Amino acid sequence: MDNQSRITADQVRALLEERMESSEPDAILEVLRKHAGKPLTVRILDKLPGGQERWRIRREFGMANLETRDYRQTHGRGGMSILLAHSDTNVLIDPAYIERHNTSYFEARVERNAKRLATKTDPAACERMAERLNRLLEARAALAQAEAALAELTGFDQPFSPDSTQWDRLSGEVSRA
């Protein structure tokens, strides 16, 4: 691996910064707290960031969820889906229940961000991560070279090709499917 393609501590820090998660769930929970105990209706959507253009209430499978429209469009790879209740009828807004049943948006998000921040501000940790990533990339490149060299002997119509699966097993390769 040449020095230009090596991963740096600055790249590690930049990735950690990029991965910091938004505090928007806290803003949503704050809106819901103001309406605690009230029935869940579509009127709550206008009070959320982005309003009805961005949010919807999905009621199915015996659950009520607050979802961004892009959550459904991306099949869950983007956007947000917050479980509001394990009921799809007569739902009352219960912020404590919402926070407890959506830890990935609340408690776990805070913990993940705290780890990212602590690591991002630790120069030695970022250097260690960059060094280990570089070692892994070098090992993968060496493995690819070794596999190509082995294939020169075990590939189609090569001297060891009749027993190529045995050579793969002997070298620790599980399957070449």
C-alpha cells in the first residue's frame, strides 16, 4: 500500500464527526411531552420539524409509529420510525413509554455519540485506529496476491486443478463458490 492511500488519523476523526447522530429525536420527544396523555391524532404532525410534509403516523400490525416519509421510501435505510404504542387504536401519547421503547433513538444514541466524541478527541486512539485499518488493508492485499498466486497452479487446466477444492480446504478457504 502506498503512502497516498494510507488511512490517516484525520480521516478517522472526520468519519467519527460525520457519524455523529442528530439530536432531532430529543426535539420530537419534547413536542410529545407537551402533549402527554392526549390522544394521538394527525394534528401532532404539524408540531414536529417538517410538519405533515415530512411525518406520518403509521398504524398497522397492532402498533402505532411516527415515521418520516423517507423511512418508508427507503425501506428503513433512511429516515426515522419511532414506536409510539403497541396498539393501533385509542393511543394516548406517553413520552416515558416512547423513550423506553426507542432506546436506539434516545439512550443508545447518546451513548454512541459520547463514544464517538471521546474517541474523536483522543489523538492516540485515532492514530491506533488508522494504524490497524492500514494493517488490515495491507493484509487483505497480501491475501489477494497469495490467492492469485495459488490460482496460477490450481485454476482451470493448471497442474493442480483436478484437486483444487482440496487445496482450497488445505489453505483454509471454506468455499470458492
